[in-house]
Amino acid sequence: MRILIITHSYTPELTPRAFRWAVIARSLSAMGHEVDVVCARSVETPAHEFVAGVEVHRVRDLLIRRPASVATGQSTRVPLLYRLARWVYGYTWRKLYWPDSACGWFFPSVRLASMLLKNKRHNWLISVSHPFTGHLVGLALKRRNPELRWLVDIGDPFCLMEDPSPNNAALYRRLSLRTDLAVLREADVVSVTTSGTRDAYIGIFPEVAEKMYIVPPMLSLPVEVEPNSVRQKSTSLRLVYVGTLYRTLRSPLPLLELFERLVSLLPGIHLELHFLGHINDCADIFNRYEHWVGSRIFVHGVVSRERAQGHMEDAHILINLGNRSSTQLPSKVIEYVAMGKPILNLATIRDDSSTRILATYPAALTVCMDGSTIHDIEAHKIANFVAEPPEVDAGTIRDWLAPYTELSVSQEYMRLLHSGADAAHEASRKNNTGLS
């Protein structure tokens, strides 16, 4: 089988989605399939190379992408020049592009992928989001090659994303809906990560229900970690949050307010709260706690996957901030469980995807906040959880993680490719024989 994968990012260190498809591509190649990947090129990466048996083709974005979010280092102060650049970006190009900030990658990708399809005659096309531009590339290729079978793999649902929105929804909401539907209709198979995403899509586009499947998140830790271990001895009790922050989707404010209360409730314990990842538009929220930054509160910014794992190993409690959307699952939840650590899950909506997935993990405590606050009863419950966290044995963790391993997820995608091929063959047979 010859497979062409369209994914904007193919640098495993960048995002869980990039890691996921780097692993899947490698697994497909190891199974004997011929795999090509078309992705975006950065300054540090070559235009063409073979990686673990996968032929990787990179093309540059024609447009200037937005600057990386300022989130590295201990300081939460955003430089004036960057704030000015971000303001100009937010009120000009950010208001106009569509479907998302990767739109400048569309034409170079279509051109290169079309050449590959012509020369190698692939059996399957797989497009990956986000960004959604990858599916636009897939749609263009499918329309030029209608016999090509197409699997659409969706991370966050494009037309349902509101905060952060991939584009100016006031201008493009209807166009986004029409385009999302066009992609789903022309795809042979659609895979999503959560049941919430599948249900939301089917609620809007019920005609795609039969071709939409759930493929769970993939464990992306590079090594196996023993449960309940703290790598370094410390006199402090460390609470660690790993992930991207957004002011309205996933704000750190409730966690910071909770931390302040825990310091009062647990005076005999020196608590530390560590943040790893982009802080985006939340810098001023941290400034309210500037008296603790560097002593009790640590903002590490974006770090390598290995360093993030080290911080999780050092943690006593891992913190998850639930999204304000039932369709999005923080991918780090699976990594959290793999660490074998107690997990405090702060949910902001009743139908929280993290709450559903952590319901069967015995060392998790979920607290659903009323608005953005935590009441006294919940605060005391959390204090008890932090002071005397539950433990979980290695066997339970292995069983829990089984559906999320590289092997399980790779096999699930192969099942979809084979079932999609069978469905396409059956449809072709019916068309050729006049059956309905």
C-alpha cells in the first residue's frame, strides 16, 4: 500500500499531534507500506529526507507566520516590542486570513503533493489537522484524483472552534461550515479523538455519521516511568501543570486562586506551583502573583519534551485544567496517567472530556468549578487530596494505558484504512453492477 500523509507539522517535539503522526508514519512503514509525508519546512529542517523509512518532503509557507508566543524563561513580563507586534498582527492579518495561519502553506503543498501522486500513484491520502489547511490540501487533491481514497484525521473540530478561533468567525463562519462539510462528505473515512467531537459533528452534519470513527489519543512519552516515583528529593510539595494557556479557553486564574487558598489551608507544607508551556495572553494574570514568582510559582515556558517529562517525574501532584469545550481533550492527560502520579482535574464545564477519560483512573480527583471559582468544601477536599494523595499500582496503569499505546493506535488506523478500502470496493461494485 502506498500512503501519502499531509500534515503541517512533522517535528515530533512540537505538538502531540505531530508526535502522533510521526509515530504512525513510522509504524506504517515498518508494516511494509510505502509512506510519503508532505509537511511544512522551517529554517532548521531539510527539504527532503528519509526518517525511519518514511520519505519526508517539506515546503515553505509562502506567507510570514506569526511570531512564537513569548512564554520562555522565568519572567512573565512581555517585551514592549513584542506586544506592539502582537497588537499589529491581531488587528490586521489575524482578522483577514482563512482558514487559519497556515494558509500560505496551501499552494506549495498542493503542487508538491500532486506531483507525488502522479509519480507514485498512492492508494491512500491521509490529511491531518490542525491546522485545517491540511484538510484543504487534501480536498484539492481528492477532487483532482477522485479515485484516491482519503482518510481525514481531525484533532480539534474546525467549524466548532470558538476560543481560540482559527480565523475571524464573524467574517468566515458560514464559509468554514461549508468547507468543513465538503471535507467530511468527500472523505472516505473520518477519525476524531473524542466522542464529544464525533457527537458534535454528527449533530451538525448527520449524513457523515457512518464514516466517522474515534481513534483515542496516543501516549507520547519517550520512556516508561515507574508509578508514584519522585525523581529528586525535595522539601517542597510540587504541583505541576503542563500545557498551553488561553485567557478564555484555559485560564490559569482559578488554579492560581486555588493555590493561594491551599497555601493558607496547608501552612505546614511548602507548596510550589510549576507551569510549563505557552502562556499566550495570560501574562498579566501571573503579574498579580509576582510576589510568589520564583519562590512558590514558577513559569518555565516552552521546554523540550524530555525536560517536561523531568518536571512531571519531580511532581507530587499533576494538574489538569479542563477546556471550556466538550470536543477538545488535553492530550497530556494520557501522559499524566503514564507517570503514575495523582491528578487534580479542574473542570469548567459539566461535560468535560478530561473528566470522562479520568473517571476510571483511581488516583484522580475531579472538581467542577462553579463559574471560575472553587467553593470552600471543594477547597478542603483538594487540600486533603494534596496532603495525602492516593497511590496506584503499576499493573493498573498498564491496563489503563493499553488503548493509548503506539501499537494500539497504529492498529486502529490500519483497521480504518482496510475498512475504508473494503467500503470503497463495495461502493464501486454497486456502481458497476447498478445495485443500490
